[in-house]
Amino acid sequence: MRAGPLQAGEPVLLIDRKSRSYLIWLQPGGSHDLRGGRIAHDDLIGRSEGTTIETSRGESLLVLRPTLADYVLAMPRGAQVIYPKDLALILMLADIYPGAVVVEAGTGSGALTMALVRAVGPAGKVFSYEIREDFLRQATRNISRYLGEVPTLVLRLHDISTGIPDGPCDRLILDLPEPWQIVGPATDGLRPGGIFLAYLPTTVQVQQAVEALHASRAFGRADVVEALVRPWNVSGQSVRPAHRMVAHTGFLVTARRLGPQPRETPGASRNLIEEESGGNRH
């Protein structure tokens, strides 16, 4: 995120007295019509963020640069974006660290891609695959408008089910409807100890993904979680949950790529898989 005075070409978030937000891109000579009146872009360019400005109707607006969470919820979409609550959890569960080499499949609108790019830092690398050319074009625009030029990102029009040309990678992040079909390529393209993570909306998809990971015998420590976020309203003595919350959006399935295993006694692998999946113990 930039610092200093607001500049032409960058996105700005305007917030009114009812906490409604408006995302605009500053252009010299431009203007924007809001519910509370018109704002001239030239009145914003050169200002410090965190200040307020009045519209043509006298409405006061708070002026801020959008956070990544603000931006992904307001940016143009080619595909449904992953919500900020899940983006945050993905970075932690997949242990995305500075310098990591990450392969993402299912670029979509680019929300997760931007979170990954920021997490790996200037020493890391993100390779993002998408099979739809229109989605890839939209993601490219969204990413460049928020992050500018990103030398650590490679966007490819590629079907990951045919292989991972940029492996071996440290982390593999999937936003695909059938990630179980990627377990084979993941076995070859993810380094031992690396993390496999799939974002899935339904329990049927989760079951098939976990079963495929177990059946491959190349992955261990398969886990499934979801995040529910409930905001609260605080106004004087009134402290209560908001009427609306971001409940279920998706499940996160994670697993670790196993390395070469010592020779096992008959049935040892089966017992390990049954224990991880909650099978019966005798």
C-alpha cells in the first residue's frame, strides 16, 4: 500500500456518515456522483488520507486508501471472490511465508492471488493458473490496479490437471471445484513437507478431496476447517451482535506432502490413514 499524499490513478475509499463506502479511482479532472452529492477528484488528489471532504451537498466523507480486504469486496469480478476472513485463514493454515514459491490454481478475480503475493514478499514467487481467458484478463486488471507492477507474480492460462510446470513448489493453493483431480499433479509438483490447501464450498467436495488425499498415500495430516465471523455493534451502552454475519463461505482442506517412507509392516499405512480420518481403532 502506498503512503503520502493521494495520487492520480490510485484507488480511494470514501466512507459516509452511515458507514457506506465507495471505491473510486482518482483521475485528474474527474468527478464522482454519490448519494450525498458530487466529489471532484482534483479536490482529493494531493490530500492526506484520513482527512474528510465535503460533497457538493455538504455531506462529509472520510477519505482512506482501501485495505486489501476493502478492495477485494469492491473490485470488478469475473468470478466470485474468496472472502477476507478466508483469505486471512488461508495465509496462516498454508503457512505462506516470505520467500516461498507458491502455485495457485483458479485465479478467478485475483483476490487470493494478491494476498499470496503480499505474503511471499519480494524474495518469493507466485505462479497462478487459470483456464478461462476472460477471468485471467479481469484478474490481471484487478491486480495491477491495486498492486501495480508485480515482478514476483506469473499468471498463466493453464489447466493444472495436466501438470505443474513451475514445480517443485513449497505451497499449492487450489480454488477449483474438483481438487481431487489435482492430487496426482500435486504429488509430483509439491516438495516433501509442502502444504496442499483447497478451498471448497460443499461437504461433498470436501469428502472427495480428503478421500483422494488419503488414497494417494503421498499426503498426511489432512484437516478440514471453516471460519465464521460475527461482527458486533458498539454504541454507548448498547453492545450487541450485528444482525448479519459472514457465516459459511467455504471449507479449507489442508494436507502435508509426505517424503519417502521407510519400509512398512503390512497394514501400517492403512492404520495411519484410518486414524487420520477418524476410523475405528481396535
